[in-house]
Amino acid sequence: MNVNSDDSDYYTDSDHSIHNSFYSDSSESDFFIESDHTDTEISNNNHTCTHYNVLCKFISPCCNKYYSCRHCHNDNENHEIDRYSIKNVICNVCSIIQPISNKCINCNTTFGTYFCSKCNFIDTPNESKNYYHCDHCNICRVGNSTQFFHCTECNCCLHIKLKDNHICKKNALHDDCCICLENLFFSTKMSIKLVCGHFIHSNCLQTYISNNKSTCPLCRKTIFTDEVLHNYITHIDNLIKNNPLTDDYITYKNIKCNDCEKISENILFHPYGMKCSHCGGYNTSSS
């Protein structure tokens, strides 16, 4: 499932939303975050914002500089801004400094069609993007509030399809991506929830899989489900069938399955894999 914040769609930060599973129709392997960035660059005086479509700049309380969004600030400074402490903005049209809102008190310019006074977020999203504020996450997320729910155990917003139908992990998204080490909760990149319950950036996962990886980098559970998993197992079955070992190399081992966590005894060893006698998978190792 995808998730994003005001910076992404399913599981990101203030504007997160959620999408369909990247690997299968399984309700346990869905994207959780997607980028909420616009495709065009918005010029704000001498500064170009590539994140949001806004007609004002906020005055950062930490360094007293003008920036179009918190990402622009964090990308250009050696510290991160506290979005909740922002008090004032400057209009891009008339240059009047004023309390933060979505409309200029002097020239009536609308700074953005979406404004959240709770987390000081302003944007004019395209027609395909909506925002909602989650009081539990304390940020805005990409999507329609009716399509998501906040899981108190995972401590993040999930697609409604996952309600009562997912593996909970405490503070699941409040961690770094195990591939690129970027914080997942505040990331603007789309993330995906694996069957095991761990989250990872979807682009990182695609790169990971392209390098012939098939298990979660954290817990080593298989990341494939349903038809994809069936095809993967069938592929290994055929490789073993078509590449039999000679008598000199035939040995039998006791193995443990990383998926079902059961022990199988006297399993034929093969370089392509050793099949679990319980679940039929190849995510095994010698016990």
C-alpha cells in the first residue's frame, strides 16, 4: 500500500496517501506513500520551488530567511525547520509580511487552494491530488480522508482496504528506509508495506528486486505473494528439475524455513534452493 505525507501519497509525511499493491493484489503488500510533488517548477521571486505551487514564502523562525516550503528550507540550510512554529509569510505579489494564511491581507492573492493551519501547509494541488490532515500523525497527507484510516498500533495512516487486514508493527513507518536510510515518515517518496509489515521506499525496493533479491532486508521474510510467489517457486522447481545433480554431489540436509519458521529434515541439497516440506517455499537455510 502506498502512503505519503503532505510530501507524498500513501505513507509520506504531511500529505501522504495510499495506492494499490506493487507486487500483487494481496492486502498485506501495498504501497504506503507517494510523492505529492508537482511536475512543474514554481518561480517565487529569486527562488524556484519544485515541491509545491504557492504564491507566498514563509519566514523561517529559526534563521529568519524566506522560503517557499519547508523542503526548500531544509535542502538549503544545515538545520531543519519546525513547521509548527511558522508564524508569518510574505506575499509574492505585493511583498507584504503578514500572519500565515492562504490569502493576502493586502492584495487578496490566494496563496494556495489548500491551507492547513495546524501544520502550516499551503499548496495548490493538481486535479488528481487531494489533501487531508491527520490529527494523530499531526501532518497533512495526500489522498481522501475517507480512503484512509489511522492505525494506532502502526501509528500511521493506511488505506481503508487494510483495516483489520494487515500485520501491525508498532511505529512501523517511524523508521529509516533500510536501503537508502532516509526517514520514511517524513519522506516525499512513495513507500510500500511488505507482507511482513516492514516499510521500504518503492523505488528502493524495485532496485533491490532487480538485483535478484526476494526477501525483506530486515527480517528475511519473502516479499512476494500470491501469483508472483507461485511463479517464483515454480521457476525454482523447474531449475532444479532441469539441472539434476550427479550422484557424487547428492546430499541431504535439515533446513529451517524463514517464512513458516519450521524445520524440514532430510531435504535434497541443490545450489538453486532447498524446498521447505511444510510451506513449499525456498526461503530456507541449513539448520
